[in-house]
Amino acid sequence: MKILLIVFGFFLCGAAVSQQKPNVIIILADDLGYADVGFTGCKDIPTPNIDRIANQGVVFTNGYVTYPVCGPSRAGLITGRYQNRFGFARNPIIAPNDPNMGLPLSERTLATELKTAGYTNAIIGKWHLGAHETLKPDRRGFDYFYGFLSGGHRYFPEEYIYNDLSEVTRDWDWYRTKLLRNNKPVEETEYLTDALSREAVGFIEQNQENPFFLYLSYNAPHAPLQATEKYLSRFDHIQDEKRRTYAAMVSAMDDGIGIVLESLKTNGILDNTIVAFLSDNGGPEYANGSDNGQLREGKGSMFEGGVRVPFTLMWPDKITPGQYHLPVISMDLFAIASTYAGVTPQNNIDGVNLVPYINGEVSGSPHPTLMWVNVDKNSYGVRSGSHKLVNEATSSNSLYDLSDDISEQSPIDNSLLSDDMLRTYNNWRNEHSEPLFLGLEQRGAYKRK
């Protein structure tokens, strides 16, 4: 009898240890403006559910992504590494017959790593890391996929006229494919954002008893600007039609995040779930009516408007609510999740576990330097402390002090600091691989090749 009790106790202990591993949810908006959520000061678009994450968690007031355009930014987030290290230097073309057009097989995703620790993993929404069979989510550590492989999509299901990418013959018609459940097309009936939120809640309900990773990769508020009357009617006070539709799309996403949070609460797993919210890059103000506030420029730029994003993280069991002001970056989510799942990544990662810094257990900056590069335009940015060196067509190696010039309007003269930052950048660039593929901007050359 004593032996049976010991064995039974062992299994109970094992179950308890398993349950201590946190669930992980990364919620990624697409082309969201920096000033378009409540916790960054938005006044005309209420975002109570996104703000709930911010109010119950930590707001990163200097939160960045690894690239100012979606494909490379997502590659950095999902691998925990600067994407140029493995040649993901461009926005990939949607090419289902090309095994090199996407995230190379040398790279392990967060899902791949967490799977080794017993996690069940799902991506709901936008993939954009490769459309070839070998590059799809089910080959990259995900057990469940509901969404689309391309870099964007239309929102109304009556516009999904192609069964899959094999039927697409013109650029951008990949926005009109049917959604996929795993690798099979489905007949969706709901507005895209609502459908993705529904699927996210369904995944939580089915996997609440064991640790899971949910990558909720919304398409909103990426163009095309499309919203249902349910959401448009909330913004009759906004006269600009583009801004009004954009606001409706953000509001739909916020509603979806609300039901995700409620599902966690109802199932008693909110306290042990890491929930992060951020955008994949800055807002393209000219294209979708977004607002980057005081930040200069937007999507595609190495100025703050391109790479600095709304970024917040909640983990009630472990993180003290408040603000964290030192620079952090999207790759850090990989480090946080893998650390508390008990996983040692097989590849060297650039992300840092931020939790000890947030809670004041570790002093100093998690990232003394952050860097960005667009190899085709020879544009780059280097942030060191409060200083940022920017090389853009409109600003050649200009140095700014973000502590009193967040809008990057007044370059300062400090050649010693500029030279030192440039040396750091050049050493970093020497560690990179050549671009693996031609990107969307080179699709004409790609077709000819």
C-alpha cells in the first residue's frame, strides 16, 4: 500500500509540474499605428481589451520589432533571432512551388522548441513565412493552423473565390483564397477578424488542461480597408472614411481579444498564461489611415514610426504591472516563453528573457544595442541607450537623442558616438547571411528568373 501511495504521489507531482508551465499567447496586429490603442494615448478608437492586457501587465514604452515590414519582422519574432542572420532579408513572394521562398529549415520556430516541452501549438491567421509544402505551419512545429499563407487577405468571405494558391495567376489574388484549416480549404461565413477570434477561443477551450502556445496573428488592420456595419456603426463620429473603416477594423480585433481573455478567465488559466500584444511594424499612415503619433514616418522606415510599436505583456502570476522604459524587442518573447517552458533553444537566439528586468531582479539594459537593416536600400538604424543613428534616403547617418527628440527632427553632432555606433553596426552586419530570396519588390525579376 505504501508503494502504491508513493507511485500515485509521483504521478500527481508530475502533473503539477506540467501544469506549472505557462501557456503562451502572442497576439500580433498587422500595420497598427503606434498611437492607435488606448495605452499609447489613442482618443478616437476605444481598445478596452487590449488596454486590459496593458493595465494588468507591463507596457514597453520603448518596444521594437526587428524590421519595419511584416515578413522579416515575423521571422525575427518566431525564431528569436535577427532574421538577417539566416538570410530572411526581404518580404517573401507568395510562391507555393519554391522551397527557398520563406523561413529556411535551418531555423527552429518557437513552436518547434515548445513542442519538445509538451506544448500543443496553434497559429490562427496570417503566416507569411513560406507557402511551399515544406515551409507551412504544420512543418514548423504547429499542430493546428487556421488562416492563410500569404501576406494579406480580404475580409469578406464572399470574396474568397480561389480554393488555394494553385489557382492564383495574378499578383495579389492570393488575398482571395479560401481560408485553410490545416492544409484544407474551408467555407468560411464570418468576417475574417471574427473568424480568427472564434478559432482562437476554440483552440483554448480544447487545450486548456495542458500547456499550449497560441500565435494569434491577425490580419487587421492591414489593407484592404473592409469592415462590417457592426463595427462601422461605432465610429459615425469619425468623418474621414479611411480612418473610420480603419477604426472599425481595430475595434473588431479588440472585441476578439476580449473573448480570448474571457476564455482564459472562465477556464481558470488566465493567471498562468503569458499574453503579449504588439504590432508587426509601424502603421502605413498614407495607406490605411493609421496614426503613429509623434513618431517619424511609418511602415518601411528605419525611423521610429517604422520599428517602434505598441507592445505590452501580461503574466499575472509573475509580472508586476507597470511600465518598462528600456529598449526591448519582439525577439524577447521567444526567450521568455522558452525559459519558462524549460527549453534550451538549439540555435543561438538574440532575444532576452525580460521578466527579471521587469521585476527589478536584474539591473541594466537587456539590450545595450538594437539594430535594423534594409539591405536593398542600404538603410539602417542603430539604437544605443537613448541615442539612435539612422541612415535613410532623407537622413544620412544622422544621430538623434530620443530622450528629448522622439520625433527624430533635430540631429545632434557627436562624431565619436556616431563612429562607435557605426562600428558596432558593421560588425553586426558581418555576421549576416546573404539574402536567400528575391522579395516582393523584386517580383518582376523573380518571374523572369
